[in-house]
Amino acid sequence: MTLSMLLGEPRVITVGASVLGEALDQQAVPRAPVDWRPPLPGTPAALARVLADPRRERANALAVGRLLSARPRLVDVRPARDVLGLEPGTFFHAGPPVTWERASGPMRGALIGAMLFEGLADSPEEAERRLAAGDGITLDSCHHHRTVGPMAGVVSPSMWMLEVADAEHGGTAYCSLNEGLGKVLRYGAYGSEVVERLRWMGEVLGPVLQAALRRTGPLDLRSLIAQALQMGDELHNRNRAATSLLVRELAPAIVEAAPERAAEVLRFVNGNDHFFLNAGMAAAKVSADAARNVPGSSLVVAMARNGTEFGIQVSGLGDRWFTGPAGVPDGLYLGAYGPGDANPDIGDSTITETVGLGGFAMAAAPAIVRFVGGDVPDAIAATTSMYEITLAEHPAYQIPGLGFRGTPVGIDVTLVARTGLLPVVNTGIAGRVAGTGQVGAGLVTPPAEVFTAALQALTQA
Amino acid sequence: MSDLVEVRAGVYHDSVSLMRVSQALAARTDVEAALVAMATELNVDLARDLGFAVPAATGGDLLVAIRASGDEQLEQAAAELDRLLTAGSPGGGSRARDQLPRTTRSASRAWDATVALVSVPGEHAFVEACDAVEAGLSVMIFSDNVPVELEIVLKDRARDRGVLVMGPDCGTAVIGGAGLGFANVLRPGPVGVVAASGTGAQQVTSLLDLAGVGVSHLLGVGGRDLSAQVGGRSTKQALLALDEDPATELIVLVSKPPAPEVAAAVQEQSLAKPVVRALLGPGQDDLTTTVEKVLGALGVPVPEWPSWAAENPSVPGGPLRGLYSGGTLCTEAALIAGAGEFTDFGDDEYTRGRAHPMIDPALRLEALAAVESGAVLLDVVLGHGADPDPAASLAPAVAGACERGVAVVVALVGTEGDPQGLRSQAARLNEAGAAVFTSNAAAARHARLLIGAS
């Protein structure tokens, strides 16, 4: 056998005792030092076990390869009752499964609003009573139904859903339509303006978008996201470029499909910089789902919060959730709100980070770094550090400011445990009291124990 | 007296850097005692033995224990500590450090390497080595305390990818002139070495160098490679690689006695080049004799191996105490001396949570100071990675032992090119009263004579 090591000039990666690295420096041998530190407490034995798993390397290559090759396309807009078979009284919500008793303020607020919207209660008090009694009410996680929802993420039968299909692997994923900012259901507000807006979305926005999309045909979200990244979006807290591109794609068809409603629909979409977020989330969900259920893979396929807990799911561990207490985001607050008004982290929008967007792509979005409480070098450092815990770089999603380097994609549980680096998440902040709405935006850190618990489970899988 | 005792949770520095920091602090005139180390059980016990009140801590925390003559002196020592710790961290701290890769995997993606050198604590070594193998790199694992089943997993993976795992517990390698780990400065030449024994290989290659014969590559395979369990996985690969290597004309295999069925399997490999086996054990040639055979095969005359005689007292009946840093040198010396109590301070049980005795002389100096009579035989290994000036701490301890009437014999393993200076180290140890030999076998024979064993 030929050992390539013996052929050329030695170039050495050193990890460990600095004296051995210095000995190479004294010999003028080129070397790259690793800034090694011990892994998260309690993980060394599990790390060795999981890395020794003969399936792992190929499983991760397969799983992340599926994630990277997904080709999400927006194919339709339809009511949840049709596409998800939702019955009256059944609600999906963000994050891992949660009960009414354990639900936070904004989650309860959104469920109350959804009860009012569906006509299952005449007043917030009655809605609350019925939800608390559980009488005829079923709650389930969006993620269990190929669905994601921002913030509270509550989905009820009459809401219209974006339908995104993966042209590569054949999967489908859904997300509701974005209501805009401020007093909105997803942030836990349920006042009359909230319910009225939802009605209009169901009666006008949904059907018009459906008609328009049926004229244009499927819309390539992979290419749209790639362009938006190069226009300063990170696709979680900044969707301005992506929303503009979406409007540009759809506007002529909207005018043709519904001339008398086109102006109000376009005005609504154009007035909401986050309109694209929900389409991006469905695209992320369908891509992450393509990577599910690969035995032996330590790839994270979902990160989601229900306002009480932060949960992850891992490709090689099926639909099992690993949860820990949701943290309170650190960021900037609107108006007179402050940290005391903030609810713990909530929403399925971390599906963007799961596929390497959002906080992972911060370096692409210098325009919003101050909004989430940092400066441009912080944003570059955030993205750079995420390459340490991810399996791949995206071939299509690139960051101009990093020399068009692909975004860091595919969180590996073992790399999180080894480096102690937790995923960087950009997020909105909901008010803790039901009915408040949004109070700010910022950065949040997932609880480390969800990754160490998943790692332990991988030793048994 | 003022004490500072601190446990810094989750702060990590490697044991060698911390040993240097401890030494620098202890060297301050107003500092009575200083121990800065990871809070392993061993180190916490050491601090408690020094009289420090150490709170609960885990091996992942940094333990700081300083005793100074007064509060002000303690404060100055603490400030110096922080300066030393920052200076010692890769990149000097802050943003530069943030951008260094955090895993071998990440480093291998960012930089075009040919080999990785892993020396993290043993329980973490497999993971980093896995990264290297998966990136298509050969890897040297200096770390010890790696479970044998993981060694086997790693070596099988490496074979499938055509790369070599050197180790675990591989102390030395020389790849195309670059010394990895503990490595003597060797001239380039025709001899390729496969070594399941680090210090054994250092003895062989140092003597070859003293005879004017150079080395193409020295491939360590780890002390367990030729055991029945590991089955010579890396040895077979390394032999094949050197057989293909155009710079190598003759191969030397250095090992403790292998498992018989493994020895047979290794022997069955058909190689085009001659192989000289140095398999240390009862009834086998010692390392010096093997080197002399290699020289014979190459047609090079055997020189007189340098030595520096001393007025050692004759100590009939001993006792003989062997204080070694190299395991194979220790075994060889014990076999030749035929009597005495020998300790290998490089063994796993002495290196958990602290640096190898070739870097950190403390435990061995302590043992030397405790010898009251008879003879002491010890090794001093020079080269890159080893103590930059072993005579500095050892010569005074040798002189002290000689004053107590102890006969001191040193096996000095090194070459003329080594940074410590072979001749100056020998001279200082010799002036302190030790008889010094560049051949460990010769040193052991001399010790045997002194205690009058036949």
C-alpha cells in the first residue's frame, strides 16, 4: 500500500498538548492547531460510542445529502381542513406537544383566538373555559402533521395553508399564511381585529393566492431563497427581499386572477416584510423531512419551541422529541416593553436554523444585526461558529460576504456535544401575557440538555 | 501566609501548559506553593496534600491553588497567573481564538493536511482520531488510556481508507524528517522503522544516528498493536507502506515481544525489503545489539557508543532502583540488570491528569530523592517535545543522591542534533556524579556490575 502521508511535505493538524505543537513549530513544520476543549459534561463515553457506530458516517452523508438536494416548490394554497383533514375542535400548535395546563400565555392566547375564529366560543372567557376543560378539544404538534407554524403556530381548520412540495424527494409540507406584525394570533393576541384579519385571510387572501398560483404554476422556492440570501435576508428575522421577490413573481397573476381584489391583496402582502417567512418555513420543513428516519444518523431534523419547552428531533431517532425548558430571548424590545414582558422562546420558525438559514446565515444579513442586538463582526462570528457544528455547506444557499461560501447546514448532535457550541437562533419575542402580541426580537440559545439527551439516545438506537 | 484556592468551572488548558504555569508561579520568590491544574482526583489530592482547602470540583474544571507570603504577593501572583493563562491559549485569546477550528474535523476541512497529531486526554482521543481518518488523514495518537475496542474500530476504518493509525499511546514518529511527539533529530537515510514502542524506537534510531546512519520514516503503531486483540493491524500496514517507500532500503521492527500468533501473521507478509526485528524479551537481542546487526547489514562499522564514566561507588548487594520514563527502556534495563525494583513513570497510572515524565520530571525527582542507598538507574530522553533542559532539574538531584552514597547511572537517549545538546546534557549529569551511557543496555550492564550481580 502507498501512504500518501509519506509522499509530500508533512502538514500536521495538532489537537491537544501545546508542547507537541510547539515542537513542530521549532522544526518549521506547517501545522494547523485545533482549539480543543472538553466536550459537554457527561458526554465522552456516549460520543465515543456514537462515533464508533459503523452506520453513522454514511447515514449522516445520506441524511444531509437529502436535505441539501431538496427542491421545495410552492404548489398550492388550500384550507387546512382540506389538506390536513383538520376537524373542528382540533388545533395544531408549534413545538413539541403541550397541554393547555402547561401552555404559556401566548400559546393560550392563540388557542383562544382560534376558538373564536372557528366559532367554537363566543367570548375569550368561554373559549378559555372550554380549552381548560378539554371538552371536544384536541391539541397536537404541527410537526406531527408535516406542518410548521411561526410563534404559537396555531392551525385551525379554516386557516389557509401554503403547500410546498419537494420536487426531488416527493415530500409535502404546510404552513399557514403570515398575518403581519404587532397584534396577531401567532404572538398570542386574540382581539377582534385579530379574528377579523383571519376571516379576511380565509375569505380573500387564501383564495386569491390559490387562483394566482394556479395560473403561474409551482414557484421555485430554492432559487428564490438563494436570491434573497444574496439580497440581505437570513430568512428568519429578515424576509424583506424574499417577500419582494415573491410579490414580483405573483403580482401579474394576482391581478389577472382577481382584478377587483388584487389591490387589497397586494397591499397586504407588500405591507408585511415577513410574508415570505411562512413559505420559507414550509420549504425548510419539507427539506428537513427529507432527511428523517435514516438509521444511525445524528442529524437534527427539527428544532421547535412551544413557549414552554424547546425540543429537537434527530434523523436516526424517529419522531422522538428531546426537550428542555425554553429560554428567554436576549434582544431589543418594542416601545415600553422590556425583558420582564417576554415569554420564553416559542415557535416552529427554528426550522429555518435547522436547514442552515436564520441565525446560521446571520452573516448574509448585516442590515438586521443591530435589531437582534449585535454588530456585523458578531454576525460573521455567529455564522462562522455554526460551521463547527454542521455537516455540510449548502451548494445553492450562499453568503456573498463570506466569499459566497455555502451556508452551514445540518446540525450534528455529536458536534454540538463536542464543541459545546449551541445553535444560534434568531427569533421574535412574544409577550408573556395572553393577548399581548409581539414585544421584541432577538437571539436565543437552546438548552444544551436536549442535545446531550439525544446523544445518549443515539447510543441505544 | 495567604492562600488562594479557586475552581474555575469549565475552563480548560492542557496539562503541559498548566505544568509550565505552575512552575512559573512556584519560581516566584514570594510564592510558597502553586498548583494550577485540571481538577482531576489526582490533582485535587495533590492540592490537599499541600494543605489547600479545595472545594468540590470535577475533572472539567480548572483548579487554582497558590500560597504566597502575604496578601499583596498573592495578588501579584494571581495577576501573573491570568497573564500566563491568556498567553498560553492558542491565538492569544479573544476573536483570534474564536476563529480557530474546534475539532479535527473542522481543521481538516479548512486546511490541506497530510497527518493529524492527537494528544487530548485519552477518553476524548478516539473522537478526534475518527475525524482524521474520516477526512482521509493518517493520524498519530499520542494519548494513552484509549480502550482497545475503539483502537480496533479505528484501525479497521483506517485500513479501509488507506491511511495509518499510529497509536494510541504512540510516543514518537518521524515522517519525512518531521518529528511528531517525542522525536530525536535524525539525519535522513535508508532505514525505515516500525515501532510498537516509542522509547525503544528512540534508542534504536538515536544509536543509528550516532553511527552515521539515517532514517527515512519512523512509523509508530502503539504499544498494543502486536497484542492478540489488535493483531498487528497497523504494523502490517506500516510494513507494507515502508516496503513501497522509495527512500527506505531496510526496515527495522521494534516491539516488546508480540503475541506469537500475531508475530507469525506479521512474519508471513511478503516484503521485498529486508526486515530486522528487535523484539525485546528474555532470550532476545537487546536494542543496542539489534542496532549493531542493522549496521552490519548495511556494511557500516559499529562505533564505540559514547559514554561518560564516573567514580561510582561500588554498592554490592544493591538495592538497585530503576526510575524510567520510557517503558521499553525500563523493560530492557530490568532484563539486563536481572535484579532490582524498576518503575516506568510513563505508564498510564502515572500520567492520568498529568504530563508524561519526559516533560514533567516531578514524580521521578521525588522518587530519586527518596533513594538512600545502593544504585539508581534512570533514563533521560532528549529530542523535540521532551523537557528542554532535563539536566537543570536532574543534575542537582543526582548530585544529592551521590552525596548520600548512591551510585547513579544514566541512560541518555539522544542525538548530536537534538535541541538540548547531547554532549552538554551528558557533561552536566556526569559532573553531578552520574555515569552516563548512550546505550541503555550498556548503562544497565554497568549498574549490574555496581551491585555485584552476576
